Amino acid sequence: MGAGRKDVGIILSSAGHLHSILTSLRAACPIPSQLSPYADDVQKWLVAELPLDAPTRELLGSAGFARYAGRLYPDASEADLRILTALFTWFFLVDDACDGPDRTGLDEIRALRDAAVALLRGGVRLRHPGLAGPLRRLLVSAWREPHRRMPARWRLRFADAVAHHLDGTWQEAVNKATGHVPGVEEYVELRRATSAAYVSYPLVEFVSGRPLPDAVYHHPRLGQLRDIGNDLLSWYNDIASLDRDAASSGGHNLVLALATAHHVPVPTAVDLAAERWHESMRRFVSLRATVPSFGPALDPAVTAHLDGVARAVRGTIDWTMESARYAVSGR
């Protein structure tokens, strides 16, 4: 407990350094910033209309999830942006329930995972004891239109991504319960699951209405770009949430993992994380330039998909700097 407080003190004393790093990474990001013209109206709808209690509504109002969705999917119609925002809200509420100070137990996390995946795979009428109340109503409402519009192969792909994300959430909870602190590479792999970025990528196809064939979606080069894009947004988020994570993450943060692995102070590890981010961004840009053609019928959908991966990186950066959820803009 004492060591944890000491680490937090070190981090808080370097708040200006954190803000400087976050600002410099945002400036170095070559992906253009975008925002849906419907984002603010959908944010008002989110707070007013979703079936949630007053404290949760207040939280949603300050977090700005509609602006996050609007940055990732700037071309979505207003109706689709409402769906996307509801889905984003569901994932953030689940994250808070599984990772907050009064976090859900391991059995409940596993039951929630099984219930959500069963609903996504089997239809909104399916009931499961692991998912009830506002969380069930929110997911049912948000899933209804994607289920209606999208083909079965896409629905299964989305459900698999959700299963992977919630498996990662469960594993992180197990690690914290048992005191296991992951090494750097173990953490990077787990973070790719807990970030939910892999869930956001298929939603590009929902917005465009052009789902990719499985063989194209799982092409190795596209998979590499999704992995790197996931790392870029996750590591930026780790730097932004470092103060909080130092007290509660059990070492599940890239900066903390690097500090332990390299036996360096946390401020030095922040610089190491930033260097790793820059290297990955250079690789992302380089690899994207080598994506092969899949033919005139598929290339526009592939381009839209990769644009979506890139927007997830830039959108996370911009939203992190403006959202009260991280409170970094005033540092």
C-alpha cells in the first residue's frame, strides 16, 4: 500500500511531463482529425433518452461518448451514430463495472461475457442470467439494427470480437485478484483485448454497409494494421490514465510494465512508452502503403476499413484530450 502511494506521488509530480508527452504525440499523429456533424446532438440524445439512472446520465454527459463515436465514424448517419454511441456506452459501462473500485466478481464477469455473446450470436430475445437490467436493455436496443441489416458472417465476427474483449477483461480481473503483474509483451497482448478496438473495427462495415469477406478481413496485412492501430490508441490511453492506473491497475499499464521491466523510474518509462508509440506509428504508415489490391469490387471497402482503423487512433487521441473521463486537457 505504501509503495503504491509513493508511485502515485512520483507520477503526480510529473503531470506537466505527461501533458507534454500527450500533446507531442497528438502533434506527431499524421492521421487527420475528424468529427461527425451529429456528435453533439447525439450526445444530448444519449443523456436524455437512454434507460439509465441519474448518476449514470451525469457521468455520460461529462464523458462525451457520442463525440468519441463521432470521431471514429464521422460519415455515419445521425441514426447510425446513435446506435454506435449506445454500443460505446455499453462497453464503457461494462468496463467501469469490471474495473472500478467496487468491481464485479470473476464469476459475474464470466457470466456477463457468456450472456452478451449468446445474445449477439442468438438474437435479442435470448435471455441469460448474466445480463439483466439496464445493461441488457441497452445492448438489446443497440444491437437490434446491426442484427437486422448485417449478414450472419458479420454478426458472428462482431460477436467473436466482443467475446475476445470480455475474455481479456476477465483475465485482467484474474490477474489483479491473484496479484499477477504481466510483463511487457504479455501486457501488450492482453491490452489488445481489453481496449475493445477489435470491436470497433467491424462497425466500420456497419456504417459503410459493405462487409468484407472473411478471407479479406483476415488477410495478414490487414491484421497487422489492426494490431498496430490497437497498440497506438491503447498506449496513448495508458499514458493519459497513468495517474489512476498507478493506484488501481495492478501493473496493467504499458508505462508501469516498462518501468518494472527496465528498472527505471516512472517518468523515464513514460518516455520509453512514447518512443515505442512513435516507432509503431512509423510502422503503421509504412505498412499501410503496402496493402495489396483485392480488386475493384473490394478495394473501396478495404480502404474504408483501414480508414476506420486509422480514425480509431486519431479519434482516441482527440477524445482523450477533451473528455472529462481522463481530465488531461487542463494539465
